[in-house]
Amino acid sequence: MACYFRRTIASKLSKILGAPEETLLAAVSAFPVSKKQQSPDFRLSVSSLVEKGLIQSAGDIQAQTEQLAHQLKWSSVVEEIGVGPAVIHFKINKTLLAKKLLHQISSEGSDFGVKSELFKRSPKGETIVEFSSPNIAKKFHAGHLRSTIIGNFIANLKEALGNNVTRINYLGDWGMQFGLLGAGFKLFGSEEKLKANPLQHLFDVYVQVNKEAKSNEDIQKSAQDFFRRLEGGDDQALSLWQHFRHISIEEYKKVYKRLGVHFGEYSGESMYQGKIQDILQQLREQGLLKTTQRGTGVVDLSPEKDMSLCTTVVRSDGTSLYITRDLTAAIDRKHRYNFAEMIYVTDKSQQNHFEQTFKILEAMGFQWAQCCRHVPFGLVQGMKTRKGDVVFLEDVLDEARARMLQNMRNSRTTKVLENPEDTAEKVGISALIVQDFKGPLLSDYRFDWDRVLQSQGDTGVFLQYTHARLRSLLRMCDDGEEETFDPSLLQDKRAISILQHLLRYDEVLHQSSVDLQPKHLVNFLLALGRLVAVAHRDLPVKDSPSAVAQARLQLFRSTCTVLASGMKILGITPVEKM
């Protein structure tokens, strides 16, 4: 019970320093497990206490550290107190550690970690996460994979922490390209092909009409005419566009289902066409909209208001831009959802766009713009299938499933499965997610199928294998009843290492909730998998004395619970067998 031990230490500190326990809790953290030696269980950063003004700086921080450590007394909970560089270490009674921690995991289940006191001050409320956002009438591009899985992770995490989350898929469903597609479908479209393979046919039509339009002015005029009629609300043009939009969403849902992703709202740029003029009028009335010599409408964001830093929001012909539609969407969402925070997940090329969007909203007097956040990510390089360079996400998912299925067939340890294709799909997607989430989101990375699908090492396959192995152990040895166990029988260093690592789970979730980076959780779970591999080998359950077996089973059962919970937050569906 991380909170129990952390609060015990914070309570002792509170009596000495005269500061509230709640303030001191965050300064006490679980100690990372060391391979070389048995680690302390918790540490207190005296430097952080000085920074927060909880201790007055007296120059020699090490002397202050030693003085404070001397004032702290051992107890039935804390058995040993030591000193490091500006840090105080605490060793907990290990029998009590096993008893309290495993009981808490058993009673809380998937809520373990997310109900921690570390989140007590975290704001709860409506959270909007906008992610994925493909362009309709086009097959789901592989480039949208990162936005989709990152956004899903953020939404899962926020939901687990008690926020009411609305997942928005903001589709690219407006613009001149639909004029081209509308004109092209009349020339090259086929209802029969559209029914058979909707997005592939629309993609083929778009490629063909785009090529023809470069040398054919009549097609260019037809495209302009179609889009003009679309913007004017022409029934025939709107009907065709709505047809394209509907079948696109239905096709996307098939891919999202494979990824385990869902949305509360499918919106798009088209939704805000009729509201843009109201926003532009508001900008005019507030004196924020300026007209340049070229006739474009801009908002001056320069500190000195000398037009040195302007953002264009209206073209010279009066038509809107992407940023205009994003401003309109943000204001509309605040009105409809009254969100506490709104998070946009897109690639890093849009960082400047969102900075400008948030600044304009603030300039308009919307203080809630400070609750808007952009989570940028880097690019994936070298993603190829056996067919060649990847274009469509479906090809990536198919490739992951096919390669994983082949690996499973070649493995001597693969179990007999009812649906091997489904297992291969889930494990393959796990591999894609973990590969993507191991490092900082902002970094580009090079994709390598062989490395991604390895069963050993830091991979999603290894996580799934660890979970399946634990589930197998529980099926074989667990009679389904929660029995009492003797925590004194879990004093082996391998068991202690797992317990110490589990103490960090809530801190890892808290760190991920602060910077919205999944790497903390991924690396925690991978480290847990490595500790489990050693313990599974050295701490047998079968053929051990009954009391020892029951204690170890409780350890493995709790570990499996935390592993599965963390995987689900990442967007991974744990498999029972593989």
C-alpha cells in the first residue's frame, strides 16, 4: 500500500517540520529497484523541501539532511533510515510491505494506482481529446497511426483517473479537394465499385481526376463549380458529399475496432462553415482583425502590436483557413461541453499552428484557452510491408498480424488457441504500440519489423507473453478463492523486488498524467515483466509447500492485475494464451 507507507513517512515529517501531510506526500517517492543490491523502499528529497520553502535553506543542505534524518525515529513500519546526497532513505518492514500492498491490489483490482492520494489535487471534470482525424474519402493513412494510439492512451488514462472524457475525431471533410472528388466521381465513379471497396475506389477516382485536372481546364471549372454548390448548400452536391462522408466513417470504424479505439463524436471542418462569420465579426468588434495590403485578414500577435507577428485567418477572397475553423470549433466545444481541458494530438509540424490558435483565443478574452494543450509527436521512418513502402494503416495491421502468426507457428512454446488469428492481431498491435511508446513522443524513430516483433527484450510481444504466462499459472494453480496468505513467506529478494517495483505504479501514472507521455508506463511495465521472468523461474508455485505456494500465488496474481491494468491504459488488450 504505497499510500499507507508514504503517508506514514509524511506524518512523521509533518510533526517535525510543522507542515501539512498533504504538502509533504509528493516529496516522498518509491525507490527504483536496483539489480545489483537491495534498494531502500522510499526516499525523501530534502532539496525539494527547500525549494518548496518547507525547510529554510541554511547553506549546507547535506548537514540539514543528516539533522532531519536524525530527528526521524524508527518504528514498526519504518525499520531503517539512511542518508544519501540531499536524500533520506527509508526501509519498510518487508512483511508489512507484502501484507499491505498485496491486500490493497487484491481489494482495489484495476483501481489500484489510479485512486492514489497523489491524484487528490488533480482537477476532475470534462476532458476533450481530439485525435486521429483522417481525411474522408481517403483510406486511413499509416501516418495517422501515431495520433490514433497516442490519443487513445491519453483518453484511457484520463478516464481511469476519473475524468469524463469525450473522444473527438475531427475529420478533414471540407475544402477544394471535395470539389475535385465530386467532379471526378461524375466522370470516373462507379456505384458498384463504391459498394465493393468504398475508400479504395474514392482514392482511385481522386488520383485520376487530380491528374486529369492539371491539363484540363473544364475539369478544374467543374471542380470549382461543385465546391461552390457545396458551400452554397446545393441539395445534390451535399447529398453526394454526405454519402462520401458516411461511407468513409463506416470504413474507418472497422480499422478503429481492430485497434480497440472508439469515439464519442465524429465532427469535422464542415460542421463550422456556418459559424465562421460570427467569429470573424467578433474579432472585428474587438479590434483584433486587421486587413493587410494584400487584402488578407490577420490577427496581430506581436507584443508591441506593430504587425511584426501576424496570423492570417481570412484569405483575400474572404474564404476561411484551417485556423479559423479551429478557433470556431474550440469556442463551440467550450459552449457545448464546458470542458476543464482540451487536448489536441497531432504531429509536431502543427506546433506553431496550435500556439497561434491558443494565443488568439486568449486575445479574444477566453481565459479557458490556457486549459487547451497540444501534444505533438515525431515521424515514423522506414515503415514498410512486404509489398513495399506503407501507405495505408490496414496494410500495417495486416502485416503485423501475418508476421506474428508466423512467429507463433514457428515457436515451440505456442499454446493451442481457439482463434490464433485474433491472438496474433492483438499481440501484433501490442508490438506496434510499445514500439511507438518507448521513447519521447516528440522523437522521430525508425521502424523495424524484426525488432518490433521479438518475444524477448523491450517489446509488446514480451509484455503479452508475460501476461499470458501469469494467466496460465493462475489457471493451473488458482482455485478461484481469495485465501489468506502468510506475508512472511515473501521475503526472497525476487519477491521483494517485485513488491518494491509495484510501489512505484501510482507515481508512474502520475508522471504520465502530468506530461502525457506513455513512456513512463511502458518502461515500468517492461521492467515489471523482467522481474516477473526471474521470479517465475526462481519462485515456483507448483510442488512448493502449501503456505509458500499460496503466498507466491498471491504475489503473481497481484502482479498480473497491475500488468493488465497498465496494458489496458496503453490501449493494449491482454491475451490469455499465446
